[in-house]
Amino acid sequence: MYTVIGSLRTRTLRVLWALEEMGLPYQHRPHPPRHEAVAQHNPSGKVPVLLDDDWALTDSTAILTYLADRHGLLTHPAGSRARAYQDSQTQTVLDEIEGLLWVASRHSFILPEEQRLPAIKDSLRWEFSRNVARLGQRLEGRQFVTGDMFTIADIVTAHNLRWAEVAKFPVTDRVVADYFQRMSARPAYQRATQAA
């Protein structure tokens, strides 16, 4: 059984969602970043941490990829063109959407107050809107990020859209907003968001 360490208000939700989608048993320890239970496995104190017996893995995308490849679920086969496209779309979302949300978070509550630049969020929202519009173009006519199969790319994408909602980065593109509604209605997503 896997153990997942990290609070739901973090990227830990991605891992819990994936495990729910895969139907795999797990224990959840909802510790916040920098908690002692986190730091013993990840010196940076960042979550999530996945424990597989006595082996620890960090970084949500690495964990999702490991689980998907290990169990042959939520992913296209390694080495296939479909997998290359899946990885490309995952990395694009991490670069173009998550990167902006992370910088906004740093300047909202992570950096020491004297290092924060609140005005930066205006330019981040502008860039976010442009990038979400491009995501909408890629999603047009598709049920999922890679076409007709739900993959870990959808978990990363939808989680970032949830993050945007919380961070007050509006998603005005109708295709993307509809996509997020479909993803957040999935039973596994609902179960993961209720995890203790």
C-alpha cells in the first residue's frame, strides 16, 4: 500500500486523484509543507511525498508518471507518439500555467513580505489568460488533453485550473471552463477532494 504525505491544498491532490482513478489502496497523511514528517523524506519540505514501502519519491509529476507507468494506467505506452504528445501537453501546462500560478503564490504568501511584489500579479494574469486561450485551442473538439483517453496530463491540467480558481486567476475561455467542469465532476476527483 502506498502512503501519500501532504495536505489537500497542495499538489498532493494530484497524487490522491490518480490513486483514486487507478483504484489503488493508499494511506494519506495530510501534513503541510515543511512538517517534520515531510522533511525527513524531502529536505526542501515540499509535498507531496509518495512512500512505496521504505522508498520515497517527491514531485507530483514524477509521482504521477511513476504510478501510471508502474500500473499501466492513465498513460499511453512509453516510447509511443501518443505518450510523447501526452508528455508534451503535461510539460506545456506546467510551463505556461503552473509556472505563473507558482510565481503568483510566491508573491502572495510564500516569500518574506519585504520580498513580495504584489503588482507582478497583473502581468501574470494577462499572460495566464493568453496561455489558457491557447489551451482552449488545443482542447477544442477533445474530451481529454490527449484526445479520447483520460491520462495524468488531465490530472495536472485540471488541478492547475482548480489552483487558478483559488488564486483568483479567472478562466474565461469557455472550452477550458467546460473541460474543468467535466474533470471536477469525475467520481475519483470528488473522492480525492474529500480525503482526510
